Amino acid sequence: MKYALFLGCAIPIKYPGFEAATRLVCQRLGIELVDLPFSCCPPPTSMKLVHYDSWLALAARNLCLAEEAGLDVMTLCSGCVNTLKEANRTLKQSESKKRRVNKILEEHNHRFKGTIDVTHILDVLYQDTIVERLIKETVRDLPMRIGCHYGCHYFRPPGIMYPGELSDAESYVPVQMDHLLSIIGMEPMEYSRKFLCCGSPLGANADQDAGYAITQTKLQYMRDRDIEALSVICPSCFEQFDMGQIVLGRKTKEKYKIPTFFLTQLLGLAMGLSAKEVGVDVHRIKARKLLDGIGIG
């Protein structure tokens, strides 16, 4: 199993622990990762709203690199997978848009053909053969009450992100992360507003206070359910909860201490990797007490 690894902008610069954990976990699970000279995805907000064709052309250039290598793309970010999936689908379905984009790409010696697919690390890990391998590689359980936050862009709009899995009601509710974490001994908890946005896009593009108000609402509902930790699959969501708890503590004087993890960090811990190896030791909301309580120093 082999994929072109799309790290995106934020992870290499701000969260190298996510990358380290992912590479180590994928190695254990028999997933080969190939590095290509990708650029920004670009994000599904901002540029897309200003000049769609430029956004589409930049995304297409990344897709072309994977096509030329003969590899499907695997991302670690909900925003990246959203952009690249939409661009891939749009260009495959619209000949006029494909011609327009290819005219731009000609200057850079690329041509979009539509020969590869785009997926997220969560969907790769959820394949039957990988789940079987994960069960074998798990050497210690992580018994804690965990909340899962999927984020907005991972599965919305479902008609683009998961068109083959829509119900009769034309909706899609993801469950993959909950199921994977239950395999490593965690207790995934349902909580109100589970599928509500983390607040990051609103805070970054319009109103920071309103963005953090959304974050606070989600944290309150998690606390109501005695959730001990949070798992995410997007660096922007991680920052909103990790740094957001610090910001909210300063703004409201109310302390939230729910450690936030990227999914592969938790899987790495279950496989016997140390907190340092997966980058947990540099998080702002420290998990030392929680990890010590389950026997992980």
C-alpha cells in the first residue's frame, strides 16, 4: 500500500509531531509514504472565495505531481483533503474547467488527466487490512474517555467528500475515528455538538471572539460528559482546541484542561511509542497526568 503524503502547510512548520507519529505508525502498518514537492493545497476558504480558477489551478498542480508519480494522495488535514477532493472531482467532471486549468498548467509543464484519487489518513487506516494489522501491533490499551472531533471539511459537503456513502436522507455521519480508538482500548463518548465546527475558520476569517465562543461551547459539552481527552484529524482543529483552551482561560478565567491529540499520536502510543516520539510532550495542554494514570510515562 503506497501513497503520496500530502503534509500541507501547518504540520511541517507547527506540528512536526503529527508527521513523526504518522510516519512511524504507517511504517508499522505497512503503509509506504512517498514525499513529493507539493505546495499549499490551497485551503477551502479564503482564495477559493476570491478567485475560484486560481484556487483550482493551484490544487490541480498538486494533483498533477501525484499523477506523474502514479500515486493516490493521502492527506493529514481535513482542509487539504476537502480542497484536493473537490478539485479532483470538479476537473474530472467539467471539460471546460479542465481545459482552462490545463492552459494555466502548460506554463509549468503539467497537465491534469484525472488518473488518481485523494484520501485522508483516517480513511486509509480504516481499511480492513490495516485494522487487522493495527490490532496485531497494539501492545497497550489506552483506557480513557475520549471525544472525537471530525471537523467541518473532512465530511462536508458529503456530496463531494463521500458521495458513495450517502444515506437515503442524503447525509453522512462519520464513525471511523470512534471505531479505531475503541480498538486501542479507548471509550469514545458521544457529546452534544459533536459535529459542530471547532471555530477556527470563523476566527481566522471574520471574528476571533465568535470563533472561540464556538470552541468554548464544545469544550463545555465535553466536560459535561466527563471526557478526558480529545482526538482530532486536522491541524487547524488541533490548534483551536489546544491553544484555544489557553486563550479561553485568559478571557473567561475558566480553566479547561482537556488534552488534545492528533489521531496517529494515540495510535502510536498504543503501539508502544513514547510520548516524545509522537510529539505529545510539546502540546500546550499537557497530558502527563492523564498518561501517567494509564501507565505511560
